[in-house]
Amino acid sequence: MIKLFSIIVIFVFTAGIGFAQSNDATVDQEGDENKALIEQIGYDNWAKIYQFGDDNDAEIDQDGEENIAKISQGAEAHDWGPVWSVGNEADITQTGDGHEAYIYQEGDDNRAIIEQTHDDNWAEVIQISGDNIVNIDQVYGSHNIAQVKQMGDQQHTFFRQDGNHNVFRLRQEEDHNKVGLDEDNPFIQEGDYNKFAGVTNGDGLAFDEYGYARQYNGAILHEDSHQTGDENKIGLYQDGFSTGTIKQHGDGNKALLWQVGEGNNAVIDQFGNGHSAAVTQIGNGNMATVTQNP
């Protein structure tokens, strides 16, 4: 039997004589055996959980001021209406002020976690289809951005930013693409003003800060990949069952990787400051290694 449940909860706290601050929480569920939990401490926080389907589980926990969080499992935004979704899990935890986090999941058995600490971080997850996993952990930093879009099945993204003003944008399509090993071994950007984003291939490779790093058809960014230091950049495009490994230690390094085909393998290791590497491989079974040290 389909059941419709909707609840709005507003918590009001006082801050001095004659002044009141309010939090706003909304839960809207349709289906069976769904679970929703919202907990907010502070003021001017806003949270909404929307679930359409069965056996979905969502939790939002906010502690601070002027935070925004939304979980939608069942995709309420389509012109053709919501899509019945089953067995999804989503969890948003925000500590600090001015964070924004959004999780949209459509399909079955997807899992997404966002955890943000300090102030003014922003994260978004969109997953369409089944058995996808996203874990974004922006810890001890402010003004970080993270965006993930996964369309297909069994896509995995495990990502952590530790520092300030970092950027991460990733889009994965088709099936079995991967960034990071697991929740305990994610891809890490550590430092300030690091960027993991897109790459264009016109007259040579160029970094695209506002574009998405893209992986299609089983491409993998190897679990050893990471950036440590400040103002480093990774631009990534992989299409096919290929693997890229990018490691950067130092400041102001840039690594650009473009692979199209099957069975390609590229390794970029840069240690020190101000290095730049660009690797393009089109075809099958190619291998490239770039190592740069002071």
C-alpha cells in the first residue's frame, strides 16, 4: 500500500531580547518503509528530505548558522514527475556556517555521504541508475566546492578536500568508473587553491577550471592518485577501460591527462614546484610515464 507522509518542523531559538532565529525542516515521503531524520542546532538553517519509493533512508545533521541541505531520492525535479526509487541511502553532516549540500539520487541502491566542516563549503551529488557510491568529505577547510554526477551503474567516487578554496568537479557515465579506493582511502586534495576539474583538447591540452573531469566506460583514476600542496591542478578525461595515476607534491604543479581507448595506462608523478605535464593517448594498449623532480 502506498502511503503519503509529509511533516514540517520549525525550531525557534532566541538570540538576545526581542530577537528570534528560526530553523526550517521539511520531510516529504511517499512509499513504504522510508526513514528520514533531520537534526539542526543553531539558527537560520534550512533542510528538506524528499523520498519517493520504498526502503530509502535519509539523514541531515546541521550545527551552525545559515546552512542549507537537501536530499531528494526519487528525483522530484523531472518534467515527467518523480521516479520510483528503492533502497537508497543519503547522509549530510554540516558543522559550521554557510554550507550548502545537495544530494539527488534516482534509481536503486545508491549511497551518498557529504560531510563538511568550517564555513561556506558547497557540495552536490547527482546519481542516476543503481549501485553507485559517493563519499565527499570536506574537512577543516572553508570555501571548498565539490560536484559529482554519476550516470550509470556501479560508479564509485571517494573524495576528500582538506584545506581552503579547493575545487573538485567530476562527471562519470556508463558503468564501473572509479575515483579513490574506498571511504578510508579516498582521492585527497590537501592544501589551498588546488583544483581537480576538466581538460579540453583543441590546439593541445588545456585546463578547464569550470568544466568537469570526465570518465566514461570503465575508466579508473588509480587509488594512489592525490595532490598535496597549494595551487596544483589536475585536468582529466578518460574514455574506455583505461587507468590514470596522477600524484603531485609541491606547489603550482599542473597535470593534464586525455585517454581514449581500451587498456591505456598513464602515470604522472610530479614532486617539487611549478612542474607541468600533458599526456594524450588515443588508441589501445598505450603506456606513458612522466616523472618530474626538482
